[in-house]
Amino acid sequence: MFRQSFHELAISTRGRGLYEFTREVEKWIEQNQFRDGLLTLHLQHTSASLLIQENASPDVRRDFEAFFARLVPDGDPIFEHTIEGDDDMPAHVRTALTTVNLSIPVHNGEMALGTWQGIFLWEHRVHSHSRRVALHFMGE
Amino acid sequence: MFRQSFHELAISTRGRGLYEFTREVEKWIEQNQFRDGLLTLHLQHTSASLLIQENASPDVRRDFEAFFARLVPDGDPIFEHTIEGDDDMPAHVRTALTTVNLSIPVHNGEMALGTWQGIFLWEHRVHSHSRRVALHFMGE
Amino acid sequence: MFRQSFHELAISTRGRGLYEFTREVEKWIEQNQFRDGLLTLHLQHTSASLLIQENASPDVRRDFEAFFARLVPDGDPIFEHTIEGDDDMPAHVRTALTTVNLSIPVHNGEMALGTWQGIFLWEHRVHSHSRRVALHFMGE
């Protein structure tokens, strides 16, 4: 029997960086006993993004931050939109360079993620935020 | 009752920049009375992209263009594929750095977009083009 | 009748570069006589990505590689995570700058790709790898 389900996750961030929430998504799948179908995650913000990446090494997370801080520097004089601060426009650009949408097949009750893949929210603003991720499942 | 529907939007661009078409997508959802399901947008080009971003400030749009013009400069001697002009290969690279696919849940007749999120076509070529976006809805 | 189907493609890579596999995906669609629905591709790795791009010119492929080699250089001293070699962290960053998820509508038995669009696996590591792409189709 085909069915669909909606959910929303709230994720609290404490400044820039990667926040893994793979387990929260797995819990939702388990609680609803989704077996086979398609899972969609949509982040409802323009200054943070979703990322599937290495879930093991903390130095990978540090290096991501270091690379993006150099690629899209805060306070870059190229930016005119600075009303919310030096990190405002860089956060929009970092979001555009990554993504706010993920589509993950679910098979036999498990997301089709690779061994080293985790699901992260990437906060691009320097201050704390509460971020919302819309979840949708369609399948059996 | 599960059903699906296909549609195509044609978007005329007049040079580089962001062209919002959130309202055109909403109209298609309303006309067909889609209630709950998954909306997919696929842009059928390799030198323009789709972007979900800030729908308010024109200076945000200007800054996006300024940043990308510096990151992937026209006429960069690193590029050999220049047959269609100085902006040809940079347009492909900008497309690769963003995306041509979006997946957006639809709940109670509305896309699960955040307050500030709009859907944009990002034209990366300097001349005018007609761009096609394939729309697909699956749900109830 | 709505139905869904799962499949896995294994793609062998021989160092950095773009490997087209559009035909392999088309074959799966034909063999199963999928007519209308949504196709999802998910790459199960963190150092390679999926890309929809120009399927004609080899110099486009060369230029992509040249641009990314300059943007995310191997052995960049900014990176601390070097345990798997100079190309390790750059491969993660290149993956984050592109994507591991694609959603493509299928209409009348054909993917809604544009004339020049092909589906590529982008290998970001310098050595050979075997990469897995999870395929999912939902529709009629």
C-alpha cells in the first residue's frame, strides 16, 4: 500500500559548523516502519545547507570550515548586502555552493547511504540559530 | 488516490542573473489542486541552474553575480573550450557548482519552502536564452 | 498501477575525471519498462560526485578538471586531514561543491534530460576506485 508522511525536525546550532542528524532521521523511519520508498529532506533556510559527508573524522569537519572561510571570506568588500553583518552574504553564497535538498532512497527499512555517509546540517552563520528541516516519505 | 502529473515551464532570460519563478510553480500546483506529495524540478540545460534563495533583497542577487564573476571569471586562460565565447565554459562550471535538480515536498497544497525562500533560474550566459524546466508532481 | 524498483550500478574509475553512465541508466529503465515516474540516483561515497553536464565535448571535461584542480588544490596546507594522501580532503571538498543526489522525472519511458545533458560520475581521487550508485524508480 503506497502512503506518504510528513515531519519536521528542529535543529539548534551554536555557530558555524557541521551538525550531524542522521540518527534523528533514522528514528523517524523506524517509528513509522517505512520499508521501501523515497525520503526527501528540505531545509527551509537560505543561510545554512544540507550535506551528506564523511561521518567519522572531526578533522574533516574542521577542514571544510577552513576551506569555505577562505573561499567565501566574511567581510569581503565585494559584497554590498551587509545589513545583517559580515557573515550574512557569505552564508548565502556557501548555501548556494552546497544545497538545501536531499533525496535518499529507503530500502528494507534503511536509507541507501554508504558506509561513511552521514547527514549534516551545515550552519553558515556565526551566531546560534534554530533550523527547520521538512521531511517527506513516500512509499510502502 | 495517488496520481502524477508532468508540465514544462519556459523561462526567457535576458543575460546573466537570477530570475524568480516561484509564482509560476505555485500556479501549476493550484490549477491541479495538488494537496500532498513531492514536486521535482529539472532544468534541461548545462549553462544555467536552479537555486532556492533569498526572495527579498535585490542586493543579494547582485552580490551572487559579483562573487561568481570573480570565482569563475570569463575568458580565464585555464579554459580550452571557448568555441561559444568567453562565458561558455564559465557557465558550465557555475552550473556544476550549483544544481539543475530540486525536490520540494508539497503539504496541504503548499510547497514546504521557508519564509524567505524563492525558486530561481540562474542564467549563466551573457546573451538572452529560452530555458525549459521540467516539472513533475507525484502524490495526492 | 504505482510500483517501485531498486537497483545498484557499480562504476569502475581509473583516476580523476568524468565517467558518463547515461546509457546504463537508460538500459535499466528500458528493461523494466518504466513509463512515467521519478528516478533517483544516490552515490554512496564521500569523495566522488554525480553531475549532469554537457555530453559532447571532451575539452569541457578537461576544463572542469583544470578548474577544480586550481580551486581545491591537492596538498593545500590549509588541510589537516591528510591521512589518505594529498588528494583526500580535496576530494571531500569537491564532492561538497557538487552533489551525490539526482532526481530526474521519467516521462513516456524517457528521462527528462535536455539535448546536451548526460549523467556523469565524477571521480575526485587520483587512484582507481569502484563506485556504487543506488537507483530508485517510483511510478507507473
